[in-house]
Amino acid sequence: MKKVFFLLLLIPFISFSQSNEKNAKATFKVSGNCEMCKDRIQKSTLSLKGVKYVSWSPQSKNFSIIYNGTKVSIDDVKKTIAKAGHDNGYYIATDEAYNDLHSCCKYRDPE
């Protein structure tokens, strides 16, 4: 009886530790300038199913994310950020998406 009781006590801990294994963390650079960029970047990525936490700093340009790797890939996150108008190393925003940004959000050097 004691063994059964002990096993029943362990079940929540085992399932909790297994659910945390799905969570992944990533950090990468995302181009942008201001708080409007921050709102746009964070809102676009938080709209993805499986994204649990995001943070982007206008000063450092670092984007941090915690996501469920079984529901969304980091590749999907980067594509979404590019669609919102922000370059992120691997994916470049289209000219149309970039040109739709507010003037204070333009981060590319004019050529």
C-alpha cells in the first residue's frame, strides 16, 4: 500500500517534468529602433500558438523567446517577425513590409 501511495505522489512530478521538456528557449538579434517596434515584434510573435514568452530590447536588439517546440518552430517565429517588417538575421523583411513601418521604425541605412 505504501508503494502505491508513493507512486501516486510521484505522478504529478513526472508529468510536470515531461511537460517542461517541450519548452525551448532562443535568443537572436532583430532589427528595430523604438517602442513601436517592440510592440509590433512582440505582438506578432505572441500571436503564434505555442509561444509562451517574448521580450525584445530596442537598445540591445536582442529578442528572447520561450516556446513549445512541438507547436511552433523557431523558423516560424523568424518568418513572422520578418512579415511584420523586421529583419532578424536569417529572414529579411520584404520591401513592402519594411516600407509600411512608421518613419521612426526604419532601421535600414538608405542607399
